[in-house]
Amino acid sequence: MHNPQLNKHGELQHLLTIDGLPKAIVNHILDTASSFVSVSDREVKKVPLMRGKSVFNLFFENSTRTRTTFEIASKRLSADVINLNIAASSTSKGESLLDTIDNLAAMHADMFVVRHATSGAPFLIAKHLNDTRQHHVHVVNAGDGRHAHPTQGLLDMYTIRHYKKDFTNLTVAIVGDVLHSRVARSDIHALTTLGVPEVRVIGPRTLLPGGLEQMGVRVFNNMNEGLKGVDVIIMLRLQNERMSGALLPSAQEYFKSYGLTPERLALARPGAIVMHPGPMNRGVEIDSAVADGPQAVILPQVTFGIAVRMAVMSIVAGNSGGV
Amino acid sequence: MHNPQLNKHGELQHLLTIDGLPKAIVNHILDTASSFVSVSDREVKKVPLMRGKSVFNLFFENSTRTRTTFEIASKRLSADVINLNIAASSTSKGESLLDTIDNLAAMHADMFVVRHATSGAPFLIAKHLNDTRQHHVHVVNAGDGRHAHPTQGLLDMYTIRHYKKDFTNLTVAIVGDVLHSRVARSDIHALTTLGVPEVRVIGPRTLLPGGLEQMGVRVFNNMNEGLKGVDVIIMLRLQNERMSGALLPSAQEYFKSYGLTPERLALARPGAIVMHPGPMNRGVEIDSAVADGPQAVILPQVTFGIAVRMAVMSIVAGNSGGV
Amino acid sequence: MHNPQLNKHGELQHLLTIDGLPKAIVNHILDTASSFVSVSDREVKKVPLMRGKSVFNLFFENSTRTRTTFEIASKRLSADVINLNIAASSTSKGESLLDTIDNLAAMHADMFVVRHATSGAPFLIAKHLNDTRQHHVHVVNAGDGRHAHPTQGLLDMYTIRHYKKDFTNLTVAIVGDVLHSRVARSDIHALTTLGVPEVRVIGPRTLLPGGLEQMGVRVFNNMNEGLKGVDVIIMLRLQNERMSGALLPSAQEYFKSYGLTPERLALARPGAIVMHPGPMNRGVEIDSAVADGPQAVILPQVTFGIAVRMAVMSIVAGNSGGV
């Protein structure tokens, strides 16, 4: 199926997934973000790029942290932001998702930032807007089910580029619960697109999906082996609900096998950076000595994340819709 | 009792109900709204009419959809908006409604947009503000109990005027659960004020209130008869809680007797328009073929609703208080 | 321990408590607030002092009223405001408080307005920001446990100064549940700092903490005696949860002994003012005839509170951090 995120000129009109996103567009986003990093440092942290535009944060699934980053990004672009917790709203009155969307679009929304527990919901919304020729509304995926979290993937790329400059000589390891992670999926696509020659995935068999090798990824179940010589380590959050139950014996056991300690970090290349999408489980997937250590770039990721979201929002808002 | 929505010069200082609102004021609101419809189409969708004013959305009853429309209208007028979910707030600490109101007025509020499950609450608040000479605060009723929803009534009038131009030769039918509908009540008052010669109400006996004939309304229990030759059909939402229980046999039975299908719509005058305040129950009160068909003006209603709320807010804010 | 609210130049970089705050700083806040009182009266109630700054309302404990006052103060200073209900957020995902703080600071926050059920939480946050050299972020305590509520204390001082001009010849009585009140604690510190010669505390033994005499306070268990000749009466709210149970026989009994009635008010000096932090329990700690009477300055307190919060926020935002 045609990917509805590009308009007929091949420009980004929605951001739904990094999968299949042309390298030139990824680089354009990262370059634009670069110009916004300094905005957040200024005395007045605003640019008028989206003044008078209406951005709707449509969070069908609660995520205060992600909602906050988009709200800040919107306000620094001078947009008006409307937060909608949709679970508590009309869908509970039996209205269909697409009726809600049409309704909000009719209020002259300019952008929907969509978070949904169901994979593909932002795609469905974007396709509907295209099909019904409501080209004035742009969709940004803020995380859908296990599918994608493209702005997280892009801010990870921004962070790697910031510290390592060149993607084409890197070895990058993604560690942990890849099976349930939309972040991992977005990162793998982005790393591949940007020409990273070796992407590794490290985790217990129960938390790795099938088909990784076909994506060009090297799989390790032993963390010490997987970390050898890597330049970048992307740790994943272990969801609380996985810690007890069928998939894992216990949080302690997990830390023993897959927790990132200073000893394990020493196996990586000197100067390797440690990333984490947050929120961290200290003592579960990561040791505090690493999380607070000199190789961690976890807080810079957050800072860059605002700039990357500003870049994505201003780029899609500037491209006219139409398929 | 004197209606507190007009000041001593007969100007609109609060909007509480359409009942008794002079025709000149209704027309002034519709004319003002007309100038705002284009604002929402502009690149920068803002006018500075309420810059620096503080609008409080006081929602004692949850309604994300209505709150959103007022929030957007406020922001497009450049006002500052404070959303207060009052159920979760001080009233739970035992403070009286009027103490809460005085408290917020003392923060130099300029406007309260009030939604309340109790009929008459916005009236009570406006009267208290007038009586205590707190003339700097204006009240807009965003729906009170079964009593009134005046901005919905006004946006319905705007929509009818937009498509039909002249009210004085129209037949308008309101269909469904009139008994529990504040929308129906506001619409009947508005249609009568604007000189519509024939207003009909269609619904099962159990969902129609007494006294309709005295309001100058023709009552039909048979939908096919009621729709004959009408120019405008206003469908009402069937609340979920009515669908089972004493008032109605079932949603399916309701649809069979009162659902608006293409066949039934064909009984109306050619070019008749179909309206609905949303959210719709497709397959209950309205068939999808009608809801998405060429005669439906349900999404334009939403668009006009923003402009009508901007008009109401800027008009009452501009009229000095005082009874 | 060094109080982290002052930077190395002795300027206010955070507002955590009035305890130990130099008199010159208190007066500077009150003088600055004075210039903002008129702002709220203007047609456009905004000054550009914090334009482009990001203020985060971090409410770990729900308080709609206090959150609203800070939100209004922020908007009138032209800041961008992000409301975070943290109970519902990351801390529920097991993230530590300080990780949440670091994360938000990395988004280039300029100010955290912190409300927390645990005494000392804002102090802990400010100390952490200082220790980690995140000097761009300022903390304002919006109430922590039973410890402090400094902006309430400051607005009380503003109100007293407004009506009584000079602190050095006043007798001030604080009445009620001092044991559980952060307001009382902040007020006692402020009154002492500003040179009030006689501070009295009135309440039942079960609701007074130990150590009051050491703070230079005169303690009364009999209200009629305590009110004799006072210039200012600060009533405290009786929390609902105290009204039944071990500490108090009943709300009616409490009113009989400690409710402020017109008869009791007559024991104070003529022209004495009556204050209350709100929300009031009419008929429990205060009679409606007093609450609505000519000596009550309860609503002016609210108005002054906005100006005082604007003053505090603009002052701390303007002082560079660093200990």
C-alpha cells in the first residue's frame, strides 16, 4: 500500500514511521533540528513558525512524558496546543475514531499528534484524512502499539550523529525487550537507512521477536559477547509487567544477565555512548553508576528530543498535503 | 424575574439562554460569527480581540468536545484559557459553588464558560455576579442540565441561515429524544425568534415532553408523516442510557421507527439539509449513508460552531456589565 | 545545612520557605507585587517579563486552586505553562523523583512550581539542581506536606501591609488547626521577620504543635481571650478529615469553641481585618456573617495572591543560580 506520509511531491506531510522514510528526509529533519537546539538555549525560547496553528495532542493512551515533549515543542513553535485525553472523551460515548477525527478536523485543526495503544491507528487516521481530502491536517505518530515511535527513533539518530558524527563506521547495539518495543523497531529502521554497517540486538530469547536477521540485524543472547567493540549502546526500558510472569524469572535475574554495569560497559569501544529512552529502571536494565556516568547521554537525548519534534512538526506543517 | 443576561442598556453581558433573547441580538451574533468564519481559514488563525483576557472553562460536568470548542475559540481570540475540572476540585472540599465563583472572580477572571449538570447553574452564577457588582466577569452557558445549550442553538441557526438564507419560509423538524435534550429546547426558541413559520418535533411519546404545542410546535409520532416537505432536519443524539430500559424497547427498534435513512430523507423537500449536534450514533438515530451523504451538514456545523463561540465571547466581553 | 534558596550573592534563586528569608528580600517581593496589582486591572493583563520561559506546574498532590493561581500568574507574565499531574505520570512507572526532575530540566525548563505531600520535597529538588549545576531551573514551593506554603505566607503579609501599613505595632492572631497547617508555619515566620511584636496562636490543645512558645508565639486555648485587642485575625481551614475522630468531638463543637462569629470578632480591635486562606468551611471555622462582612479581606487576599506569585516568579527567574 502507498505510504500516506509522503505527498505526491515526495515530501513529508505526515510522520508515521521511519520504515521506508528516504534518507534525504531523515537528514533534512536532523539538520532542521540542529537549528532548533540553539532556540531552547535562548532567553526567549520561541520561534513564530507555527503561530496561530492549532495542534491537538490526541492521546488515546496515557503518556505524560511524551505528551509533555510535544506540548513544549508546539509552544516553542508558537502554536496553540489543545490536549485531549480521548479515553475519557467521545469514544466512550460510542463515537467512532474517524468521526472524532472528522469532528476535530472540522474545527480547523492543523496537526494531530497521535498516541494510540493499537498499532496502525495514526496510519489509519492519516489515510482517512488523505482519502477525504482534508489536506490541511497533518498527523505525527507519537507511538502506536508495538509498531513505531518515529520521533524517538529520530532523536536517537540525532544523538548518535551529535556524538559520533558519521554513521557509516559504527557498530550499534540495542539491548533488552525488543519484542515489546516500538523504540527498537524505529531505531533499527533509522540506523539501517543512515548506513550503519552493523546493528546488533541483545536480549533473552523470550524478549526478541522473530525475523530480526532478515532486517539485517545480528542477534546476541549473551550480553558480554554482544557488547564487544560497540560504539553506541541503546538500552531499552523493561516494562514492569514483564518482570514477573512467564517471560522473565525476576528483575534481579534480568539485571544479572542483561543489566548494563560499568564492567560490561568496559567491553564496548572506549568512548562508546550509552542511550536510554526513559524512564529508567535503575538496578534492572541499567546500573546507576552507568546511568550517571560520563558515557551516558540520556539527558542530552531529552534535550535533542524537543528540537527533533520541533523539526518534524514544522516540516510536516509546511508541506502541503495531497496524494 | 429579570433575565440577568442583558445589562441595563439591553446589551448581552452574559449568554445564558436563547429563550427571550431579542431577534436583533441573535442576528448580531450570527453576523459577527460570519466575520470569524474566514479567520479559521487564514494562515494565522488568531485575532487579538481578547488578548490578555482570562477565560475560565468551568466544567462541573465532563464534556471534552464542548470544552475543546470553547478552548479553541478562546485561543483564536488570543485569550488566556484556564481549564478547571471542578468536580475534582474545591467543591469536593465542601466549598460552596458561589464561594468558588467569588474566588475565581477575585483572580480577575474575565469570563466563565460554565457547564453544569444542574439546570439553572449558569443563571445562578450570573445573577450572583450581578448582585455583588462583579461586573467584570461574563458568563457563557455551555450547557446546563436539560435546560439550555445556547451556543449549540446559535450554531444551528448559523448553519440554517448559511444554507437556506431566509428563515421565514422554512419548515424545520427536530427528531428524537426531545425530552432529555437541551439542544432541542434552545433550537425551538431560536427558530421561533427568527420567524420560522413551522417547527415540528418528531419522536416517540415517551421521549417528548408535554407543552410542546403551547410553544407553537407541531408534534408527530410518525416519522414519515413528520418529514414530509421539511427543509431542515435536526437529528438529536439518543443517549446510550435511554437505549435499554423503560423508555425504549431497543436501539434496533428505535432505528426502525425513527432512524434517518435515505428512504425517509427522500420524503423531505429536495435539497433539505440534515443536522446533528454530535456525537452521532450511527445505525441508531442516523444511517451512515445519510450521515456521510451530500445533504448532511454535520461537519460544517462544527466549523461554524467555533466562529459562533468566538462571536458570543467577543460580544459579551465587550459589553460592560451592570443591571 | 546551607539553605539552597539563596545564590552566592544572597539573591533569591528558589523560593522554598519563609523561614530564614531576609527581611529585605521579603520587602522586595512585596514591593514588586505592588507593581503587579495594577497589571491585573488593565485591559490587557499581561507583561512580557517571562516571555518564552517554560514554567512547569509539578503537582504531586492535587490542588486545583493553588495550581490555578500559579497558572494565571505565569500567563500574565507571558510564560508558557505546562501542567503535570505527576501522580498519574512517570513516578507510577517506578522512575525516581530526581530522574523525573532531571528529565524535565533537560527539556530546558526554566521553573518548577512544586506541590508535594512530603515535607522537604521542593528543598530536595532545589538542592539537587544546585548540586548538579542545573542553574537554569528555579524552584517555587507551592506547598509541601506540613512544612511550608511560602507564597501563601507572602500574600498574607501583602494583605496585612495593604490594610495596616506598618507591621511594628500589630497584634496578629492565627486561629485553628495549626498542627496540620503549612500556612500557619509560613505566616509565623513571616510575621516575626517583618517585626510584628505580638503573634498569637489560638486553638484546642489537640490541634496545636509543641514548641510554639520557642518561636516567640503566645498560645491561647480560649478564643475569647486570644482575640482581645488583636488587629489581624488569620483563620485556618479545618480539614474535613479532622472533624470526626480522635482530635475533635464534632464540627458543631468546634464552631462553638473556635468559630469566628460577629460576637467574637467584636472582641478584637475596631477595624481588625479577618483573613482566611480558603476554601472556607462556613459554619465550622467561620460564620457567614463574618466571612461576608465588612472586616473580611478574604477575596482581596486572592487578588493579591496573583500579584505576589507574579512577583516571586519574576524575581527568582531573574536571579542567576549558583551556590
